[in-house]
Amino acid sequence: MRITRLNPKETEITGEDVDLRLIDPLIEKNKSKKGNIIPLLQGAMDIYGYIPRQVFKKISTECGIPLSDMFGVATFYAQFRLQPVGKHIIKVCHGTACHVQNAKEISESLEESLKIKDGETTEDRFYTLESVACLGCCSLAPVMMIGGQTYGKLTGNEAVKIIKNIKLAENN
């Protein structure tokens, strides 16, 4: 598993307006509950798809939770995102079976085609590319998943064709 240190500048989206009123019911429901950090962050993720900086500040102010505590939880657990994600999240399995069957080729082909690195989102926010530890489809290795659809026994070229076809289908 790769761990990357976050640059504080990378965790801030500038120029993006967020409707903070959307989290008012969430804050009201969880404000006085013990152990409320994770439910608050999960709720924010459900609302926005990621946790904008302004949301951290509002929760901190209204619930009295230090920003450092919330940020610590948000960066510890992989379920929380600090950046907006694409409409489609491409998960490329890099578990043992997929690794042995050359999952690296799939990731590299997708990175080249999408012009993004692992963990990044395309400029149009259509795709986010993620390497994952295991998708549980070892007999189909190498595997990628987009939404609920699993694609197995792939080559790099086949993976690129799949993402191009998804985009074409949605643009028609």
C-alpha cells in the first residue's frame, strides 16, 4: 500500500463555491453526539462527494471540533476525499494476482490516455483513476472496476478502449 504525504496546498480547491447550508441538518443531528467526527465527515462526503475546506471550517466552528482532529481523521481513512472526484472512478486492482498478470500495464495505459496519474481526476472531472489493493476478482486478473461494472483479463489497450467507449456513449 502506498502512502503519500499531502501537501496542504493540494488539499484546497480555490475558486469553488460550496453551498454550506446543505450540511446544516447534518450538523444539527450530530452536533452534540459523542464520537461525531466520522459521521460528520461521512455525511459531508455523501453531500459533496468530497470534503471541501469550507466544510471543515464550518463543522469546526459549529461543533467545537478542532480542525486538526478532523483533518487527522480525514487523512487517516481512505474513504474520505479532500479533492473532487470524477463522475466515473476507475479502480485498477494491484493485488497479487493482478500484479502478476501485469496490472501495471493497465494503470500506465490509462494514465497515458487520460493524462493523469494514479489518484488524480481528469480536468473535465469525468474520470478519477485509483489503484486499489484488491477487488476480489482474482480469477479475472488483471481487473479494473468502473462504477459497479468489473472488467477482467485486460490488456492496457483494452482498458483504454473501455474508457473511451464509456465517454462516447455518454456524449451521444
